[in-house]
Amino acid sequence: MSDPRVINWNGDDYLTTMSHLRLVSSEDGIYFTEDTSFPVLFPEGRHESYGIEDCRVAFIEGKWYLTYTAVSSNGVAVGMRSTSDWKSFTNHGLILPPHNKDCALFEEKIGGKYLILHRPSSPEIGGNYIWIAESPDLLHWGGHQCLAKTRRGSWDSARIGAGCSPIRTPDGWLMIYHGADENNRYCLGAMLLDLKNPSKVLLRSVDPLFFPEMSYEKEGFFGNVVFSCGQLVDGDRITMYYGASDQYICRAELSLKDILDSLNN
Amino acid sequence: MSDPRVINWNGDDYLTTMSHLRLVSSEDGIYFTEDTSFPVLFPEGRHESYGIEDCRVAFIEGKWYLTYTAVSSNGVAVGMRSTSDWKSFTNHGLILPPHNKDCALFEEKIGGKYLILHRPSSPEIGGNYIWIAESPDLLHWGGHQCLAKTRRGSWDSARIGAGCSPIRTPDGWLMIYHGADENNRYCLGAMLLDLKNPSKVLLRSVDPLFFPEMSYEKEGFFGNVVFSCGQLVDGDRITMYYGASDQYICRAELSLKDILDSLNN
């Protein structure tokens, strides 16, 4: 969740923490322990030297693909690693160049291509919008299209980014996404994407589905933030894991039908 | 050369000019005429609605590939079209997402992959650096690596970007690039990239090879700019075409040997 905390970006870079990834496991989805027989994933190489964070995991054709934000003095980009056993990992390098974050893979091919959601940012013209791209092999990406923009005056006016892999429903691909406003208040909403052509947004939350309301969501290292990178789907039930205030990891249960109903109203 | 001139980026967008591409031809490389039997290339679709500009052309396996800056309210990205006859063109869409410019293809495969130079920009951490990426098919790109950065206190301190396709020499790939300083003075320099592994910079100009000195290079629509997107190579002679002050198209002759000598000194 957290950005690497750099005291001095422009002089000699000095990090007080180093973002990295750890695998924790649970029998019930509530109490988690760390199994130390699984390796900790540390930053590797010159494109990850300030840390790796905000990892999404997609399960595709028998392998897990981890897409994450890779931060270094070269910029903020999207790295990818894959594994079939969580013991050994292949590092695929940067699949998207700076400035990019919030990268989530679709878990199946559509129209013969792999698809990805990502969030490039622009220093001028453009903004912090969600884009979609396609690939023949998960490693090389093209056919980039802007999928959805921020909305002026709304809860998602300053930046938006995909959560984890979209959920296939009979009505379309359901994507949970985060949106922030000018005050850096992060909420969660949803979009429904066309089943055959996911570059088409069918429906989008007018109001947030989920917003900071508990004390731990409102106050912390970076307060007023709910931000999700992972979920479990079991029939109608979505168990969503989310970061609160860049300090806590929380769990919420949502109904798929309720979300779809909220989009239709 | 020119950016689209937008009076009001944030309100109702209003362009006073629309960048587009025209083919001109010449018998001697000095006097050019426009053959109107060739089509004018206009922006197409929602990712090019503010114009297309700064086109580089690479000749690969019997086809010309045009990589150019595609500007729209979605951002500034890299579009690509290809042609085998300059009469009909295939539009490949955006091959790189925002914010990206200055995209030049290598004209042959290296290590079984196509390679590209590009210039993403970052709103925070990172900068306006030259990157390199690889592709199996010219359409989808991955394995992004930062190739070269701006240099503090130098003529190329604020932003750098590749010119056109690198030139194969026995010593390495010679790339002519532009660099700008904090005062937006644009000069041209060179880098020599490793022949087998072009992600490795062997040599780089300490001083610019070419800088604004003539009146038409110092004064114009956007003064103090020399900027090249095209060149002809004939033995030792490089005929470089370049924009001056975002207003004129100029021509200069350089010696390949002189450039290599300047890099070695």
C-alpha cells in the first residue's frame, strides 16, 4: 500500500522503509499467518530500487501473475513476476514504462488476446485515467486505449485506478476501482465493462460503493484512504481485502448482485 | 514539429492549428515539392484529436513504419501507421500509452527482437529520459529499460529524446538525440549504443554536436530550437533534416566519422 518514504528525492536518495511483498495465508480468510517457507519478494535491479508495492495477482492458465508498481529514480512503472508454486518466481521486467500504476490483468483471453487495465499519468495534457491494452503473450503490450477518465466535481475527480482482476458476470466484466478527489480522499466504486469488448464501459458508480468512515480508515499514516488490490469471489459473495489509511489491511464482504443493482440504479 | 496550439486546454478545447503529416519529395534533397497524389495523413480517432506530430519513419522488412506523437485530451502517446506504397496506410493504434514521445524504431531485429527508443515522462519521481523496449511483432512492447537520463548542469539537463532510427556502424548504434535545458534551448547530441545489446550506452556527447546559432534557429514560433526526426545516410555522409524554432525545416550535412571522433574525445 504505502509509497516508499523518501526524505530527499533529489539529493542522495534515502528511504526510511523499503516496500516489498510478503505472502500470508489463512484457513478462514480472517486470521492470517506468515509461512516463512515462502520467500519474501524484495525489489530486484535498478528499476525497483525504491521498492515494489500495490501488487495485484491474476491466475491465468495455471500460473499466478503478480503485477506491481516498481519505483526507482528512473520513474514509477509496472513490473511483473510469475510463479506456479509461490516458491520460485520469474521476473519479467517492466511490462509498462513510467509513469504507470494500478495494473490488473484479465484472467482469461478475450477475442484471442490477453487484456490489462493500467493507469498511466501525464505531467500535462491528459490525467490519471484508466487505460486498457492487449497482448499476445502477457509480456508485450499494445493497442492502448483510454477506458475511463476522472469526473470533475465527483468523488473520483483527481485520479482513478483499477483494483484487481475484473470479475466475469453474465452482464459484463465487473471492475472495482479506486477514485480520489482533490483532497486525496480515496473511495471505491465499480464499472461494468462489455463482455466481448471490455474497452467499452457500460455502467459506472455515481456514488462510491465504499468510502472511509471508520476511524482506522480516516486516520493513519495516510488518512482518508480505502484502496483495494485483492478480492475473493464465491458466487454472489465478494470478500474484498483493502488497505485503510496506508496503515491497516482490512476485509469487507460485498454482494455482487448489490453492486450490479447499484450500477443499474 | 509544432505542438498543437490550444487556447484553452481545460474548457472547450479549441485548436488554432491541427498538426498532421504531409509527404514531400525531392530529386536532390534540397528542393521539395508536394505530390498531391499521395494522401495527407490526418489525425484519426479519439486518441489523435489534437493532432499528430514529430513523425519518425523506419524501413523494416519492406515496409515503412511511422511512429508519431498522438495528442488528445486523453494524453500524449505514441501512435504507429505502416505503409508499403505511401498510398494506403494501416493504423496500428497507440503502441505506447501516455505520457510518451520521441519514438524511434531500430530498422532491424537484434537478438531476435524488434527494438524501440521512446521517451516517457513522469509527473513525479523520474524525468524525461530515453527508454528502450523490445517486441516480437512491432505492435506490442515490453522489457522496458531506462537507457539514458538528463544530466544536471548540462545542455541536456531538462529532457532528452531520440531523433530517428539509430545508424548501424561497426562500433555500435549511433543515435542522434535532442536535449533541452531549463531554458528550453534544444540542441542535438549523439550516443553510441552497444551493437549486440543496445540497452548499453557506450559513449555520449559531452558538448552538443549542433546547437541553435543561425537567426532562424534562434528566433521563431518557438525559438532556440533545433530538433531532428529524419536523416539520410550515405556512407560517411549524414544528411540531417531538422526543425528550427518550430517554424522552419532545415538541412545539414554531418560526417559519421566526425561524430564518432567527437564521442571518442
